[in-house]
Amino acid sequence: MPNRPRILIVTPEVTYLPEGISSDSDGYSAKAGGLADVSAALISALYDLSCDVHVAIPDYKSIYHGNNEPRSHREVEKIRRRLHEERIHFAADRVFLYKDGVYSGYSDKDLKVSLAFQREVINNIIPRVKPDIIHCNDWMTGLIPAMARRYEIPCLFSIHNIHTMTSTLAEIEDRGIDAAAFWQWLYFKRPPVNYEESRDTNRVDFMASGVFSAHYVNTVSPTFLREIVENRHSFVEPELREQLTYKWDAGCATGILNAPEPEFNPAVDHMVQFNYGPKNHRAQKKKNKIFLQKSVGLEINPDAPMFFWPSRLDPVQKGCALLAEAMYDIISQYWDTGIQIVSVADGTYQKHFHDIVDFHGLHQRISIWGFNEHLSHQAFASSDFIFMPSSFEPCGLPQMIGGIYGSLPIVFDTGGLHDTVRQLDVAHSTGNGFIFNVHDAQGLKWAVDRAMDFFRLDPDEKEHQLRRIMTESVLEFNHSRCAESYIKLYEKMLKRPFLV
């Protein structure tokens, strides 16, 4: 970008801070979900590309627990002073002081955290940084684009999760935010007559406000954005869909795919027992499979097809009910192959998986575990296929990671899964997974049958296809491409910031 414009990324969570961005950035982590990973990746990639990038994050207590070892109060104060002079800007408030997590699960507490965070960003951090571009993320930053609009600072608003909160102008101002200065750029639940009439009773929608007032908006996959605009998801609030449609029609909405962390590479992954790459995956994945089978109590069989469930067991989104319905039939049909299923995930549906395994006595063929990072990495390296039958998916990362590790994804055709998985066509050496189009157990079973057709191929042909897929996945799904897409969008914003 010309003249190195100053970019301020405002995010409520981040997995890590890139080495070298500050004098003491090691060990910081405030994470609730994928937003933290994406924020960290983008910050790191922009920094590596020599962008003038600054970060505003809440001053959570958890951030100062490097390697799970608490720092002293004096150390924390010294670090905070240094970082304020550099690129990392902590929003300080007593509401963050004893929080070890990003979200509490209680709407009133999360709202209080959001308002404190945004107050500090608006009143202190933005005036100090003087950014050329502000990049906000999700509902906890939804008021900031309205302020940016008021003061003519180009603002990008990124949607990672479809969730919002509401508040009144009175409550927002009571928390120290001068909303009267930019109230016209906020989105209210009903059209406001004037400031006075709306102040006490007309609630402001944070997510819709972010979309309404931002100069540009992006979701974390192109297809998910199109699905919202086409009204294909009933859980998306009409107000949000309407505002995204306006931005879409104005050419100010786009989708930019996330990318997995660089450590998700079997050649360098320290959580994998036997490292490998595209050229030696055939033997090494078998060794990893045996190691995992021993670790989780499965039948030892390096030639068994292994299916891995990597996502949280959420029946609303992730499609685990489909697998529960089809699980016994899949195991029965392919019993003679030694077929195995491993799940490494938390969630409400874990009990249902356990019940199926216990009722049918399938403990040597199906292993159900809560989420464990090391075990999850090992399962990527050991498995042949990955289940990801989400009914909707803003982006998704396991399907990308699977390709990198040579574990082919089985997905429903939606959102980010549509953008990253193509039907495998061995005859033409194209595609990287197995896609079904009807979201039910029969659709999932059809895709499993296609996966098993691939598994039964001549080993040399199968090795050739997996080598191709692993190589293509590393080249396609990486942070450099993701960061370059954001940089192009920043450049576009600088050229055309105030047309909508």
C-alpha cells in the first residue's frame, strides 16, 4: 500500500501476538473461538509484510498469563507502559481485571465488557494511534464504525460469527461513550424520530450498526455472504440481512476466506508423532495411525480406513446428528475393512455418540474424546477422512487442515465449505474432497460411500492424488493469501472510502 497507511485492528480476542511486534509480546492469549485465530493470523501476516499495523484489544487478566505462569503486578505495569508506546494498545478498565475468559455467557456482563472496550478504543486508543484505516471485528466492536464514519476514517467491519447484542443510547453514554456525536450512524430497532425520542427506549443493534455504518464489510467466506443476501439462513436477523444486502448492492461487501495457522503442517507439527510431507505421507500416516490407535484404544490396524470428527459437537450447526443417525450403518456396511471413527471434540452431542458406542459395543471401532489439542493434531495426521457436515459454515478451518494433512474432507455444500472443497475427480486429477447436497443422514452416507470408493483405489493412484491434494492445499490455504486479500481491500477503501 502506498505511504504505509496506519491500520488499527480492533478485536475482542487474539490467540497470540507476532514475535517482534512489541518488546514483550510472548505468551499473550485471549481466545474464545475462531476470531482469535483469524485476528492473530492477520496481524502477524500484515506485520511480516511490513505494514504499519496496530492492535487494540481488551486488557484481560488472561493476556498476562504467559505459559500459564501469572506475572506480578509490577511486571504487568511495566509491560503495559512499553506496549502503549508501541503497536499493541490494551483497553484498560476494571471490568477486565479479573476476567480469565473473553465471554462470560451472561449477556449483561458481556455487554458491559463490550462497552468498556469500545469506550477506551474511541476515547483513547484511536486519538493516540491516529489510524488511516480501522478494522473492526464482530458485535463487540459494532459502535466504532459509526464513530469512524462521523470522523471520516475509513472503516472495515468483519463478520466472523452471526451474533449480536443491543443497548440503549442512555446505557451506552452512561458507560462513557459520547454516542450523541454519531448516533445518526447507529442502527436502531425502530427508525429514530430524533435523538431525544430514541435515547432511553429505542435499542441499538451492535452487529447491524457495524454493518450499517462501516465503509466496507466482509464475511469470512464469499458463499456465506451470498447465502445471507439470498435469505438462505433463517437464523440471520432480518435487519442484518437487509444491511448486508445494501452493502452488497453498493459493491461494498465481500468475502475473504480465513486460513489455518502455519503450525498446521504435518512436516513441522510438533504435536504429531511422525512428521511427513506430500512425498512420504504413505508410510508415515500409517505409523501415525497405529500410534493413535494405541493411544485411544482402537483395534490396531494400519490398513483400516479412519474417519475423524474434529468440530465441536453442536447439533444446530455442525451436523453431528447426521453422523449419529448413520454411524451404525456406516460401521456395519464397511465392517470387513476395519473401518474406524475417532471424535476429538466437546459439545452437547458427545453423550449421544457415547451411547451409540456403548449400546452396540463398538469401542474398538469408535473412540469418542473431549477436545484435546495434541490429540486433535495427531488425529489429523492419522486419519484418512474428516467429517464436516455443517448445515451452515461461515468459513471453517478443519476442511482446509484436512487437505494439508492428507485427510480428505466430507462436507455439506454450504458457506465456506463450498468455497474450499471441490468434488474429487480421480480421472481428471481434480478436487480435494467429497460433497453432498441434501443435508440428511442419507446425504452424508452417500459421501462416505464415495470416500470409501477412493479408499479402495490402487494404492499408487491414491498416493498420487493425496500428494497432489496436500501440495495444492498448502499453496491455497495460507495466511499470506488471506493478508493480501485484506491489503487489497484496504487499498480500495483508501481510494473510495465515503461513497456509502
